[in-house]
Amino acid sequence: MGYSTKKIWYFDKPGSGNTQDALKIAAERAKELGIRYLIVPSSSGDTAKIAADTLRGTGISLIVVTHAVGFSSPGVWEFDTRVAEELRAEGVKIVTGTHVLSGLERAFSSSPKVGGGSRSEAVAEALRRVIAVGLKVAVECTLIAADQGAVPVTEEVIALGGTASGVDTVCVIRPSHTNRFFDLQVREIVAMPRDR
């Protein structure tokens, strides 16, 4: 039996104050492992801009996953369209998708007529509470990116997630499509908040 040792970073607190460090750590681990894709969540475009700046010249492909249109209010895409144009001009892929661990399920669980929790929301809540909010976000963004064909499911990616805004969790994940959720593997937690 073999083993390897890896460095893990623990942030003192969760939140956007860790964004720059998390992205630097993610880029370093991607280079170390020869990973070609880095997935970052960004609802407004702020984190996406920081990620693009951090990855510029590294050869790592940036995949930005945003909220679906209508997430915050009907018909509205929260992402700054000017930033989207700038990022696309640099070759950044922007993927907009429905939260796969809630989506339609949330409509049922939040309805006073139907009510009750769903299995996919239970998975999301377990990832959020037991490990880190950012892990849930990283897993969900990886599923969305794979479903949109933005990353292959045959090689590892670096995926980041955050707590409220920015990023504070870095993972190495072997992706899967949502309909094959249990094929997804979180292979490394590279960085995360220690106190959640």
C-alpha cells in the first residue's frame, strides 16, 4: 500500500477575505498535479475577475459558474454583463446553471401547499453543515460545469466554493454528470475554513 502527503490550508474564519489566498493555493495545487481546469463560483463577477487575474498566464482554463437567471428575482441574471464580456474575450468559459442540489426540489420544499424536505436538499445540507459551505458549492459547481460540457469527466479538476461571497474552500474533484452524482469523487480538500 502506498500513500502520499499533501499540504492542507485551514483558514481561521470563512468568508470572502480568503478569496485571494484560496485562488493562489488552487493555482499552486493545479500546477503541482497537472490539472488543466479550475472551477470558480461567481454570482456578480467579482470573484471571477480575481480568479482570471490570478490564473492569467498559467495555462489553466478558468470555468466560472454563475447563478441561473431568476435566482434572485424573476428574469434577472445577477452577473455583471460587462465583466462577462471581458472574461469571455480572455477565453474564460462562463456557465450559468440551476443549482443541481436544490433547483426544482426547493420549489416543493418551500411551498406551503406541498412542504417537506427533499433528498437532494438533504445531501446539500449535509455537505454544508458537516464539512463546509464551500464544499457544497464546489461539488455543485462541478456538477453544473460537467453537465454543460465545460469540463471533462475523465480528469480531475480544481473546484472552489465559498461561504456567502468570495471563495474559502479548494478541492480536487473528479467530476461526474448530475445524473451520475455518486460517481463524483472529492479526492482532496486542499483548503477550507477550520471554524464554520
